Amino acid sequence: MWKAFDEMERMGWIDSKRPRMFSVQAEGCQPIVRAFNSGEKFAAEHLGAHTKASGLRVPKAIGDFIMLDAIRKSGGGAIAVPDDQMIACTKEVGSAEGVFTAPEGGACYAALKTLVTAGQVKPDDNIVLFNTSTGLKYLECFGG
């Protein structure tokens, strides 16, 4: 997305203002979170990675330095959430909005709730959460 903002600016679609970017990972696989919190340029591999959200089970990201750079330039951050919270938030989004997100989308909502509680995101901020898949791919997580 960071690269897309640069491209849209070059095309004249947007100005140079950028949103804060946050990386959301599962507690069981959080190489970007660890690297961000340690001030590292590269993320070490997360050994023994585990999470119900297969899209978040990426123990070694190829573009780790690009992500870390974008997060820092944007004034954003990195946060990890436990699997039980991402599943609970997936159910909450489904009940409230009628959208059956994947656990990855639930993780984004769980992270947002934590960031709002911590005061890192204001309740009236404009927010975009990315959901990359459907909960139908994860029925085993929901008792189905």
C-alpha cells in the first residue's frame, strides 16, 4: 500500500500526505512486530511460528525492510494479537456487519480495538482495515 500511495501521488490522484501504517501479526508469528519494537532494519525469522490464521503465518518476510521502513516513515507501529482475540473479533464483525472475515481481518479489528484503548488511535480517526479473505476458508476455527 505504501508503494501504491507513491504511485497515486505521481499520477496526481492524491497529495503527499500519507496515513499511518500499522502491521498486525499473530502473537504466534510476529517477526515484524519484534523487529519494529527492537528498532531493527531487518526482521529475524520467527522460529516455531504458529497461528490459526495461515495468512499471518509468515515467519520470514521477504520485504521485511520495506515494511519496517514504511511503518516508521508513516509514524505507525506494529502490534501482535492472540488467536482467541482474532477469532472473537471475526465473530463480532460478522454479527455487527454481516461480513464473514477471515481471522486475518479479525486480527486487524482486534488490533484496532487495542490501539484505541491505548490512545494510539483516536476514536474519530479515519481508519481502513484490510480483510484479505473469507472466514469460509477457516470453518474449523468457528466450529463448522
